[in-house]
Amino acid sequence: MPTTQKEFKDFERQYAAIRAANRDARREGVGLLTPKLLKEHIDSGKDLVLAYGRKGLTVSYTPSELKQFVEAQRKAKGHHKANVAGVALMQLENSSSPADRANAADIRAATLYKVNGNLLYFRVTASGETARAPSHYQVRIRLEDWHDMLTETGPYITRAKRACVGRLSIDCGCGRHQYWYRYLATIGGFAVGPALEKDFPKIRNPKLTGCCCKHILKTLKVLKGGGLHLLLAKELERQDRVKVAMVPQGRRFLKVDELETAKRLRGSEKADPDALAAYQNFHKAKDAFAKKIEGKDMQKKLNEMTQGMKAKAAENRALKAALNAEKARAAKQAAADQRMTLGQRIKDALHMAGTFGLDRDKALKTFAEKTGVAPQVIENIIKDERL
């Protein structure tokens, strides 16, 4: 059957409708584990109960399980994310599960049919496991090194190849990608938007393992093949000319002869030197970024320790001030109690002097000698207490 642009334009329209339906279904979704819920229940220490489907079923998670989700997220970010968008092709393949890599053999073809700048659109055959599954899925691959290749001066075929095996961002319309891997791609910085995922895959992939579905893995195989590099070398040259003319590049469906070539591409299994070099460069960038983040984390910890020490010192100063205030209050109270006792004794001495007809001044002088209290102090107490 001859290849026409119409069949791919029809597929594009059909898939646009599928994506719209998926978005509508997602907006009505229940039981989503959002970042806000995750944080709230970890902070509160309370179990989280979420709806599981629409038949009244629920699923619950303890704070300990939620913390495990956060730890899986932290490890996934460290494994994938560098300080630039996308992940090297070999990294995507190596991070994918053995099951997905094995199942990719069931996928017959991944056909490039549209280019939009550095974003490639593929129609990928489904494996036909269920009657309800579509016959094809749309896979989108963004070549993150593409624009850099536009400014290079080497042969177009070499530049196109380097873009294909370098840093990539991915998306697939299948359920495997949506429910297992889209969250992972989002936090790892290699998701093609706008369909980004912020809700944790608590049921399907709580440990955040794997990376690519079988449809994307089949597409990556095609990306490694020389036939696609020839097609994209011509596209790179076309965009290079358009760029010089300062005209917007726009999106375009491949021409009939290009589509015929794209349909015949089967890809490559081998990892060539360019793919290996891109893989190594990605890890160097990732490790450098990790060290940078580690340094920031260390500085953050030091700042937190410093703030903690300052807070502790302020707390100690407050405790010391409170202790000194209590000592002053106790001393003042003791002085008041002593004065009260002394006043009573003076009062008793004056009472006895009056009872036995003794001279008042002599009686106070005798009291001062016996107690060691200064006469002036005695006079002040008499005056204050009106004795």
C-alpha cells in the first residue's frame, strides 16, 4: 500500500482526540497522591487514606511508607537528572527494566512522520495484546542537542547522529508510560510537555524503577540507525538554511518519499562510539551537578547547624537571664523576710523596755550590740514600721 501524508495526518488527528480524552479523564481522576498530600501526612504523622477507583474501595499508607516514596523520588532524581534537559540515549536504555527491553522485540515498527524543530513524532505499532488497545501509539522524542548541532560546522550526517544519540526527552501515549514512567521522566528532567506528571505513581511504580516503555525503546533503536540519521541530516540542513534566512522553522509532515524511507527503517541494536561518548558526557555532567548539589546540601547543613547553634545560644542566654532574675527575686524576698523578722524583734525589745520601765535608747543600744545590727538600720526600721 503506497504511503501518503494523509494516513499520518489522520493518525495525528485521531491521536489528538485520544490525548484530549486522556486529559479529561485525568481531570476527573480520584485518589491521586499529590506532593501537597505527601508532605502534609509526613509532617502530621497521620495515615493517608485515598480512593482506589470509583467503586468505594480505598488504599491507605502509613507515614513510613510515604517517607519511602520520598526516598525513592530522591534516588530517582540523583540517578537521572543533570543540570541540563534530557538524558543520553544509552542511559535511557540502560535504566529501562529487562521486561520492557524484552517486550520491545514485539513492536514491529516506529515510523518518523513529523518534525517540529527539535521535536520528532513517531507512529509506533502496538503489540496487539488486547482487543481494546489502539493499533498504534504516538511517541514523541525531543532532541535536546539539536540546536547545538545547528551551530556546529561539521558534516550534517555527523551532527544529526550526535543529536539522535545524545540527550533526549521522551513521551508516549501508552498506559505503561503514563502510569509507570511519566512521573519519573518529569522529576528526572526528560519529559516532553505539556503532559507532565506531578502525582506519585503509588500503585504501579512506588519504587520508581525502570525508565522507558517498549514503544519508546523501539523508537530509540530506530534513532540509533543510520537510515534515520540520513533523513535528519537533510532536515538539519534545511533548518540551517531557514535559520540563516531568519524565517521561523515551523512544523512539517515528512514528504512521501521521506515517509517511504522512514517506514522501512528498522534501527540498530549496537551502541556506537558517539552514543557511548554522549552517555559518558551525560554522566560527567550529572556527577558534576551532583557534586554541586552536594556542596549546596553541605552548605545548607552547615547553615542549619549554625542557625541551630545560634538558637541554642539564645536559648541559653534566655535561661541564664531567667535564672538571674529568679536569684534576684529570691534575694529580695529573703531581704524582705529578714527585715520583717528584725522588725518584729525590735518591736519585742521596745515592748519589754516599756514593760520594765527601761530607757528606750539604752534598750535599743543593747539590742544593737547583741544582734550586730547598725543603730542607723534599727532607726530606719522603727521609722518605716512606725514602731
